[in-house]
Amino acid sequence: MVVSKWKAGWQTARKHKALYLLMLPGILYYIIFKYVPMYGVVIAFQDYSMGKGVFGSKFVGMKHFVEFFVNTPDSWKLIRNTVLLNSYDLLFHFPAPIILALLFNELKNKYFRRFVQTISYMPHFLSTVVIAGILVIFLSPTTGIVNFALKWLGTEPIMFLGIPEWFRTIYVGSEIWQKIGWGTILYLAAIAGVDPALYEAAKMDGANRYHQIRHITFVGMIPVMVILFVLNLGHFMEIGFHKIILLYNPLNYETADVINTFVYRRGILDADFSFASAVGLFQSAIGLILVVIANRVARKYSETSLW
């Protein structure tokens, strides 16, 4: 029985060999850069020395985890900032592409719709360095266009990047602006897959446009929404490191300093690889737990789940 299954599998592979060859680079990428490096997780439980290597370094158990949670003064502040930034990102950024996709779908002029879609996609292709530079220029207290507008309205200039309370708003707002357009692609594909006959039947039953959106279009998007939400939870304890490292400074550390920036300072600048790996392992473990829980909830209350 097992032999016949293997034989059938090889026959299928030979039949679709072109597709498997196209898939091969992606598989190799994940094996080489994702799976092979996993053995390095062990250094989170060692006092790793580059001279001794992974197999020669001293095993210290949970020492680095205790150091982070107990002996690091700012550990809970780092966790709080990471959780709050990700929570605000999920709360405001996650639904933004859904709303925009629904609006795109309601535009009847296809040329105008394509133009607006193209404009909304453009920020996605800008590097994080460029985005951070734009924010610094626009929010400058002396030359920024935002403060020029505030002066024109009779308000004193605001040093946005120097006030901790403004950092989360700036970060989440820039994330929405940069990614909202690109995020609509999957939702528009889901909308395109909705059977047009459903709209015709709804019209015959007297449903207006709002009811069609609510009960047909939105429902057709739910499977994609569930999958993306579950996947996003996998990165809940991680946050956009590059943008934060470019925008934060000693004045806004109180709200801007997150786990990833701390790991960067300890792991790269201080070369404390074991400690940084322990903190990174903690982040990954929390992400895995959240994904498993969210997937079970999704499977229980909907017909969509990752597995």
C-alpha cells in the first residue's frame, strides 16, 4: 500500500515536473535560510563563544531568560511597547486594506479605479529608509510641512519625533500609508471570486447596495481575513525593526524602544549573541502559541484555518 502511494506520488511529480521545478528555488530558500539555521537556537541556552562554536560553548540553561525577565530593568517596558505597537497596528492597520478594497470594488469608472489603485500601491515600493526620511522631513519642527501648516493655523510647532506620546501614532500611521494599497490585492482577489449570481439574487430580493456589501462581498472576504489575521498574530511580539531604529532617539525611547531594538543593541552592538537569541526565542514562542490558539478558534467558529 505504501509502495503504491510512493509510485503514484512519483508519477504525479513526473507529470507536473515543470511546476515542481518552479517550486524548487522557494523550497531551497526555506531549507537553507530558515530550517538549517534552527540548530543555532541552542545558543540561547549557552554562553556562546565564537571561538568555541555551538558545540564547544558552555551550557547555562535558562540563565539568559532569567537575566531578561528579572535582571533587565527595562524588560517589561520593552514588552509593553512591543505589545501596544502591535495591538494598535492590528486595530487600525489590519482593517484598513479591507475597507479600501470594498471602496475600490464600488468604483464604477475602471480607469479612475486603476489610477487610484496604482497611487495606493506606490508607497509599498519605497524602502523603509526612504519612508523614514520622508517622515523626518515632513515632521521637522523647523522645516517640516506639517509644522508649516500648524503655524499657518496659529499653533506652535510640535517636535513630533521628540515627544514619546506621538511615536505610536506616527509609526502606525506610516504603516497604514505604506501598506494599505498593497494589502488590498488579496482582498480584491477574494471579491473577484464571489459569484455574480449572488448579487443578482440579492437585487431581486430587494437588497440595496449596503446589504449586498455586508452580506455578500464582506462574507466572501472572510476566509482571506481569517488567514491573514492568524498569520499576523505569528509576528505579534515582533515589530518593524528597521523603521523604529531609524525613527527612535533618546527623547522618545519611553514608547519607541521595543524588544527588537533592544536585541539589536545587545546582540549586534554588544555582541551578546546568546542573550539576544534567548530573547528572540521568547518572541518566536509567543508568536507560535498565538498562532496555534487563533487557528483553533478560527477552525471552531469558521470553515477557514491554516491547518
